[in-house]
Amino acid sequence: MTTFDDTSDLQAIFVQNCLNKFEYLSTYGFELAGNTRDNYGSEVTYKNRTTGVKVSYEVRENEIFVYLIRLINGEIPEYLDAPSCWFYLDNLVKLRSPATNVPRKKGSDWLTLDDIDRILSAYADLLRKYGEDVLRGDFSVFSELERQVARPNPSGNTDELELIRSDEELSAQLDRSAAQIVEYYNTYFSELRRQLSKPDLFAAAVPAFLRGYKRVISVCAKDGILVVHFPVEFGMTLSAKDSGSALIRFPSRPDAGEDLYEFIQIPNVPVHVLVSDFSEGEDIEIGIPPEEASWEVRGFKKPQQRVDVTTGELIWQAPWTRLVAVDFRHVRFWENAERAKREAWEDVEPYVRGLQRQYSAYDEPSDDPTTPGNTTEIRAEIGDEIVSAKWRHYRPHLASHPSA
């Protein structure tokens, strides 16, 4: 009988069977990304441009698991940084075919060679049958899975924010921030849409900017990080301010069916300049000082507007729906996904029946060309021609004289 201390042969068979039974993943552009083995078990990992598939034999659990993973910047994020990017294949099968039995070992004994062959064969077939959209990079089903899968909540004070105090800390945190931003806003959007679906909502009063899928653009700039939300229906071109030449193009995606995340670097431009650039040159009075200083966290949870003081007519509305700017000392802001749930509730609360109603210009229909119903193209001129679409290996420095 196999024991916990004697699984080396089983692990070798597991790895070889994985390589054989999941070989078909190459037709979806997957390549072998990892093959590890130790006393705790074995893992075989595949990856294409958008998706990771990890097949794991966990010795202590005496079980085989298959994970589907949404990549961030082309890399598999750590689970603790981005749990909403990780799901068991079992969860997907249960959602799409509740009557289908997922493979399990028989009895309470250790896995046998026959168990390994049977379970891997079943998982390979189930992945091909129920997970083809995920394999091709369509993660719209992840939103539904997130609503069904319970996850542990982090403990501690949700408002406490540990500051970054050295360039080494900043470097390590930036390596994690992209995954944390995705996790944060996945949590926000999931809770927002759950609240918007409740029957006690004044649905007709909910402004358009709270509805629909969003393209979340995160910019690592000279002195901090800027995160800006746009409707996926909007196309966007970032161009050089001096020459006008196009640098990066994000096409309109009205059929996206999910929220989109983009990460870029503009390392020589301060955040306060980019805020204006993404706001069509308007001064939205965000209050970020132009000199090197710590401004903590600033932003707006709704698109800013300009109203004619004489007529009361809306003359301008920001093309974005949400904007957050964080200096480098406060980039741990996105670690706490529980705050994202609270933000979602606060955004919906004014439109819940029985609570005091707060009307604003956002509730009235508008023919202004910058409203989501009309605008399909945005052009932002940035102050630098150096733009990287890969948010990796950027090593900025903290301001030498931060404000108190």
C-alpha cells in the first residue's frame, strides 16, 4: 500500500499522464510553463497569452485538482493577491452542468495508478467540454463563479493602510499591485452588480455610469499610480502631446461581456498631469500638488461635470466613470478588497428605496457628446512619448521630501 512518505512513483506517473492527456491544450496556444515536484506533491502548469491551467496532485490532501487562472500582464498571479482570478475546474463544471459528476478517488485509501489515469482523463475531457471559452481568453463566466464561491474575508482594520517607507518596499509592492488592482475592482464590480440587481432599487434612477462593463486603465507614472475606469464601448487612443502620433490604442469593445484591465507605464509624467490628460485637458481640481510630495489617495467615484452657471445646463462631463490617484507611499491601497465592497454599497445606497434620495445632474438624460450613450472614441494626449504597455520591472523612487 502507498504511504504518505512513498509517493514518488505515483507523482512520476501523474506528471507523465498530465503531459499526455492535456497535450491538446497546444491547439489553444498553450505551452508548458512549469513542472514541479516535491514532498508535498506535483504540479504541471500550462499557459497561453491569457489563461493558465494548473493541474495539481496534492499528497497531503490525497487529491488531484485543476485550476483555471486568468493571467495578469501575461503572468500567473499569486492566489493571495488575486483570488478572483483563480477557480477550480470543479466550480465551472458545477455551474454549467450540475448533474455531471466530477472525478474523485474511490474510497479512503491513497490514490492508485488507475485512480490517477481515470481522474486525469475525466478532467481533461471536462475542461475541453465546459471550459473552451476560458481557454480562449473569455473570462465572463468568472463573474458568475465569483458570486457563487465563498472566500475567506481578510481580518483586521479595513481602513488601516501601511505606508511604503523604502525603495525596496516600493519595488516589491509594485510587483504585486497589478494583481491587487484586478482583485480589488473584480470585487467592486461583483458587489456593485449584486446590489444593482436587488428588488428594492430605484432602477430607473440609477445613472448610466454605474451600469455596464468597464475598461480599467492603470498607469504607473512618475510619482504614483493612476487608475481610470471607462465604458468598454469607448475606444481610446493615447498620443504624444508634441507630435500627435498615436502611442497606444485600446479599441471599442461593446461585445466584451466582461470588465477589461490594461496596464501601462508612463514613467516621466507626474500623476497630476495625467489626470488632466485623461480628462480632456480639463482641470478637475483633484488637489494633487505639482511638486514632489505625498498626496495620499485622491479621486472621484463619478464622472466630473461642468455646468453653465447662468443656464444650469450641463456643458461637459468627463469621459471616465471613476478615477483614483495614489502616491507611491500609499500603493497598498488596493490590498484590501473588503473596502471595494463598501465602495460598491456606497455608490448604490442613494438609489435604494426607503432611503433618503439624492438627485443630481447625473440622473437626468443628456445629449452632451461626452456621455456614455454617445461617445465611442476618446483621444488623450500625454506629455511623454515613452509609453510601455507592460507594467513590469519599473523601479521608481520615493519622493525624497514627502509631506507630513
